[in-house]
Amino acid sequence: MASKKNQYELTYVISGVVKQNQIDDIVRSITQYVEGNGGEIIEVDEWGNQRLAYEIDKKRSGYYVNMYFRAPGDLIPKVERQMQINDDILRYLSLRMDAKMVRHYEKQKKRAARKAEEEAAAAEAEAEAEGEEDDE
């Protein structure tokens, strides 16, 4: 019998002194580790370099990554162990999303999609209006 997959949110901070190609490798390796061990990636959202609220290991900035995925519960300690042994990852936090959090996440995604559609329609209308002005 297959184990039940829960939805998780994983946020981690990569040291701000790491080069962009190394950051890409770290994000890719974490994503591949989750997928390779029975997880299903929903979204990987890279927030970029941000100033830390407090100094961690004498560093003042970090590259934030937020990942949503479905996985069996026994995968979480393994992923956290992978992050713990990587010296470039300063902090991480994994949360199992309950039904209310999942609804909120889905509502946010729908709202963002609707906003993107409205912006695209407005840009298209503006381009058409400029084209009509050029014809006159």
C-alpha cells in the first residue's frame, strides 16, 4: 500500500556570498532529491537575495527559496538532513500544510493568475489603441 502524500511548504536560505551558478545547483539538487525520493514538486519560488533580520554565521544577506511539494511524511527528515549537511544553507523550515493552508495557497494562485490575465488584456488594449493612433 502506498503511503499518503501530504502537501508541504519548504523555505530555505542559502548564504548570500554563494555565486549564482552554485545557488542554481543547490536549488536543483534539493528539487531533484525531493522528486527522486517520491515527492512531487508543485512550485519552486526563488525570492532572491534579501537582508537577514539578524546575522547568521557572520552573514547579513541570504538567497531565499520557497518550495511547495507533495510527499510522504518520511521524506521530510531526509530532506532536512540534506539541508543540514550543506554548509551553504543557513536556515530551513518545512511545514505540513493543513486543509486551510492549502485552500489559501490555491486562492492566492487563482488571484495571481486572474491579475496576470487582466494585465495582459490591458497591455493588449493599450497596444491596439496606439496602433489606431498611428493609423490616423
